[in-house]
Amino acid sequence: MTVQKYNIWYTFGFLTMSILVFQESSAWRMFHLGRARGGNLGVPRSDDGGPLPNALWFDQTLDHFDHLDVRTWSQRYFVNDTFWERGGPVFLMIGGEGPANAMWMKTGSWIDYARSHKALCFLLEHRYYGKSHPTPDLKVKNLRWLSSEQALADLASFITAMNEVYSVPAGTRWVAFGGSYPGSLAAWLRAKYPHLVHASVSTSGPLLAKADFKEYYDVVWDSLASQSPECVSTLVAATSQIEALTRTKKGLSELQTLFKLCEPLNTTSNNKIDELDLAAFFETLAGNLAGIVQYSGDNREFEGAKGVNITIPVACSVLQNSSLGAPVRRVATLNSLLLTAYNTSCLDYTYKSTIQQLRDYSWSAAVAEGGRQWMWQTCTEFGFYQTSSGKPDLLGNYFPLEYFVRQCADVFGPRYNGTLLQHAIDQTNIEYGGLAVDTSRVVFVHGSVDPWHALGITHTLLPKCPAIYIKGTAHCANMYPAAPSDLPQLKAARKMIDSLLTQWLS
Ligand SMILES: *[C@@H]1O[C@H](CO)[C@@H](O)[C@H](O)[C@H]1NC(C)=O
Ligand SMILES: *[C@@H]1O[C@H](CO)[C@@H](O)[C@H](O)[C@H]1NC(C)=O
Ligand SMILES: *[C@@H]1O[C@H](CO)[C@@H](O)[C@H](O)[C@H]1NC(C)=O
Ligand SMILES: *[C@@H]1O[C@H](CO)[C@@H](O)[C@H](O)[C@H]1NC(C)=O
Ligand SMILES: *[C@@H]1O[C@H](CO)[C@@H](O)[C@H](O)[C@H]1NC(C)=O
Ligand SMILES: *[C@@H]1O[C@H](CO)[C@@H](O)[C@H](O)[C@H]1NC(C)=O
């Protein structure tokens, strides 16, 4: 979850429209469509200041499904062979919807497993993210090769090639790891290429593609409410207050000041607010909460920015602090805390601004850190739109499914409409099986606080694919390095994964 200097939540799932954006031109929202800026899996914390492994490059096929197209491109990967002993397995960390970070080659729970199982470790960056650029730019015509199926075929080619390059003895077992969207890929890779991948650890992976992911905010609500019911009732009360403020000129200017809006919410001649901007404003506020909940208390490294450690308890202590004023003021205080944490001077929420940024197809655009690519994958494969439809009380029902479908069309063109989206989602579930995925030696790991668990397997359905559901942890928590403050059930989950690996590798 980190990007450049700050780490930003721009995670994976498409959340919303305008979220916090830096003022500089390189600024792009910290959380968009459920994806944190930089990708949903954060950077692990490490005290070891030693050097990171150098990037290596792999000659990869552009289109795995058209043999007449022989074009190739360079895909970035990293290796750690320090622990490897002949006879040991090969571990493959699957890159996802953001740049691959070399820090993962030195730390994280998979490195602990690699040490004890004497594994050779690889991390392969996902096509179109980070520095793995298959095409000269991100124009729609060049995005056609960006799909999970192509990414899985990349992984399969990579495994086959590395077996040669590193003279991996015949019969060596590969284990795939991934968190968030790569968690889904880890499961699908094992299901589709069982002859190449012996087992997978699939963390926080949504397996069911779905347009209207309204359950996301159910979990946000539950996670906040279990901290304190007052935390949620403050939000509900603030929503009515914001709605009242939007009805008068004076109220609108008060909102601008309170929430540090880069541009005011305006009324038109007939005294109506632009519905898209109002939706974008509420979705931005919802995205603030989503980002806090999704990552609350995990062990990510917070690069650069100070005070980014805004967890559920911290957020709720602000929301229920009546000396900060009326509920709307407390929500505004929380917003200011986030703006400060991400070194952002004002809240760039407008619909137009978000769409304009997402339309930029250059590799040097701020959204090329992954925002545009992830949006493409949601519009053409997964949906995963975190709508307001499930919890209209929380922050109003301003961003239903149509709001997100419209974004697909506004960013990629009118063909990318609701019909195409639903067709794409149906195809994805036919391709992978959704929650009925039938495979073996895959462990599904989820945290109860993480809203993404709602689209994953949280209970063991098939004995050959156990599920570990960790009460009280956030997105991908088990993948980060252990910390003394870790909950006992998180420690137990890490151990359970290790013993499954022992069992599967023996
Ligand atoms: C592999 O990881 C270990 C543990 O962090 C580290 O000490 C070692 O330097 C790494 N090796 C390489 C080649 O990066
Ligand atoms: C509101 O009006 C001001 C002044 O005309 C303009 O600069 C701003 O972009 C408008 N805001 C929105 C959200 O349209
Ligand atoms: C974040 O805050 C929690 C307590 O709220 C604390 O345990 C943890 O160490 C903090 N992390 C950082 C990076 O400051
Ligand atoms: C509530 O907010 C006030 C004003 O900022 C602050 O002084 C006080 O410490 C806060 N109380 C709690 C319990 O956080
Ligand atoms: C915050 O952003 C400003 C420019 O908007 C920049 O000058 C400053 O160095 C940044 N601060 C940090 C801590 O990165
Ligand atoms: C989407 O566009 C296609 C043509 O590309 C059209 O046939 C279909 O009716 C459209 N669907 C909607 C919901 O507008």
C-alpha cells in the first residue's frame, strides 16, 4: 500500500470516486474502488536496513492465447536464493494490482516459512503494474491483454522457465502465495495449473466476481460497531447533518470549510447540487472509512507520512469525542486527520477530476501507479463495486451500482456499459468457479475486519482446501511480519499455515 513517498490506500476494489488526492500533479487518490494507492497489499515493515535484491527481467509473451501474435515484453521479478537447499521447494509470491516491492524478498511470514522449509523465493510483478509494461501506453486498445487469465498464463510460463534457469531439480514443488487480488490468483493458479503448482496460500482473496459488492460496507459497519456502537451512530447522525447543510448556500460553504474541499459543492440555477459531485463527495467520505477499516492495525510499513496510523480505535475515538462538536464536525476532524497524514492540503472529490485523471493513458500519469489498470479489471472482469446500497444509513445511498458503471463508460468509452460488465462477470465466475472453485492443497485465509472476506471462502467447504478465518484482523494481516502486538488468533493462523505447508511438502 504504499506508493512513492506516502502510502496510500488505493486498494483494490474500486471503491469510489474521489478520494484524497495530493495537490501535486502526481497526486492520485489514496483509496479508489477498494484499492489502496500502490495496491492492496502493503509493504512489510523491516528493521533490517540491508540492501534489497536487484530487479531481474523475464522475456514474457504478450498474448498467451493467440499463437500468431509472437510479441514479447520484459516482466520484472525478484529472487531470494539465500535459504534454498537442493530438495527444498520453490515459493512464488504473486504480484498484484500495484508495483512489486522488493521488501517482500526479505521479510513477511512467507520468508519465515521459506527459511524453515529451505525454499527458493520468487516474486513476479503483475503485467501492466509497476515496471512491467507490455505495451507503450495504457490506451483502451492496449489494455486488451490486461486480464487475470493472461496474468495466470504469465505465472505458468515463468514457473516453466525458472525451472530451467535455476536448474530446479525435477519433482521440486512450487507453492504460490498472494494477498488480496493475488490471493485470488494464487487459488486460481493452483486450480488451473495443478501440474506446475503443488499448493497455494490464498490470503484475503475475493473469489466471487460481483457487480454490486454491497456487503463491503456491511463489514465496515460491523467492524466500526464492534469497536463502539456510538462510532456508527455518529456517522448516521453526521449524514443527516451533511444532507441538511447541502440544502442552503450557507451550509454548502460551511461544508467546504469543514471538509477542506478543493472545490465547493455548487448549486445550479434551480438550486440543485450536481448529483455526481454529491455522490463523489459521499463516496470519498465512505472511502476514508473503508481505508481505515480495511487496514486497521495490520503490520504494514507506513512510508514517509507521519501519523498514518489511523486505526479503527483511533477513528472511533475521534467520532465519539463530543468535545469536538456535532457529529458532522467529528467526521470532518477525521477527514482532516487523514488529509494531514497523507500530506494533502484539500479534498479533491469531484467526479470530473477523478474521471479526468483516470482517462490519462500515459505510463507517466499518476493513475498509472495502478488506478487506471485496476479500474479496467473491475470494468471488464470483476465488478467488486463497493456501493452504498447495503448500508444506506451509514453515509446515504448516493453511490449505487449505476454510479460505478457510469465511471467505466466515462473512462473507457460507451461500450463499457452495464451489459458488458455483467457479461464479463458471468464469464469470470464460469472461468474460475466463484466460491465453488474445486481444487486441493489451497488454504484460504481471511480476517473478520477485512470487508473483502465477504467475497471469499471463510469456512472450510472442502477438506482438501481448509479455510482460516481470523477474528479481529484486517486485510492480509497474516502476510506481514509478526509483531509483539499481534492477536493470539493471528499468531495461531501463521502457525497453522506453516503446519499445512509442512504437511503438503512432506
Ligand atoms: C533473503 O532474505 C534474508 C532474510 O531477510 C536476507 O537476510 C537475505 O539477504 C535475502 N537474500 C537475498 C539474496 O536477497
Ligand atoms: C463550483 O463553482 C466554482 C466557481 O464557478 C468552480 O470553480 C467549481 O469548479 C465548481 N465546483 C464544482 C464541484 O463544480
Ligand atoms: C499503530 O497504533 C497501534 C495502537 O493503536 C500500535 O500498537 C502500533 O504500534 C502503531 N504502529 C505504528 C507504525 O506506529
Ligand atoms: C477530545 O477532543 C479534545 C479536543 O481536541 C481533546 O482535547 C481530548 O483529548 C479528546 N478526548 C479524547 C477522549 O480523545
Ligand atoms: C508535503 O507536500 C508539500 C507539497 O505539497 C511538500 O513540499 C512537502 O515536502 C511534503 N511533505 C512531506 C513530509 O512529504
Ligand atoms: C451496452 O452497449 C451495447 C452496444 O455496445 C448495447 O447493445 C447494450 O444495449 C448496452 N447496454 C446498456 C445497458 O445500455
